[in-house]
Amino acid sequence: ERRFPCALCPKAFKQSSHLMQHMLAHAPEGPFACTLCCKAFKKPSHLQQHQIIHTGERPFGCRKSFGCGVCGRAFGRRETLKRHQRIHTGEKPHQCAVCGKRFRESFHLRKHHVVHTRERPYKCDLCGKAFGYPQSLTRHRQIHR
């Protein structure tokens, strides 16, 4: 009997651990989450590279050649600048199919989804507390360190 159904697709699993592993497929950014902004990555090396944005460190001496005309902040990639500019324009291109709420970032929409499902398939193996997102569980695990 498959007692652990996925809230996001028709699949179901015999064990909760299999469901948790499957849920990573619905979080395309991956299970390695930044504790400062909750952005997640598929590989730990990508997370490590990302964390540099919070420290301001520029280990490779790369130039940030894409500047924001509103606030002057600079970015190394045009796509990052475009995403940043939504702060100033108020553009929210990502819309929830259930309630219509709009979001500036796609990962905010993915985080919002559990509001509708109330699913919490990611369980802490140390204390049993459950979470709706792998990033939340990753952040929670730090309290046990």
C-alpha cells in the first residue's frame, strides 16, 4: 500500500523517505539551501559559490559590469540585474495557479505552494519536526549543531 502521496503530482510512495527524496524533483533548484536567503542549489559547490554574494567577497576578481540605473547596485550577470530591477518596478511575473497571488521570484512562488497543500513531508530525523520545504529543514537542522 502506498500511504505517502505527493501533493504536487499523482505519485505515491510506500515510505516517507522515498517521498522526501521524490520531492526534490519538485524543487528544481535543489536541496542545498543558503541559510541567509533560503535560495537552494543542486550542488554544495553552487551553494558555496552563491554565498559569496552575502559576504561581498570577489575571489576571482571578476567585474560586476551590469549596473542598476535606479540604485547603482552592480551585478556580474545581466539576468541577475533584470531580476533585481523587479524590486524597483514592482513586476511580479510568477503567479500561483491556485489563488492568483503573484511573486517577484519563482522560488517565492514555490515556497508559497505549501499554503494550499499544507503538506510537510520533510521531517527532521533528530526531533521529528516537519517542514514543507527541503530548504526549511536544512535551515532547521542547524539548531542541532
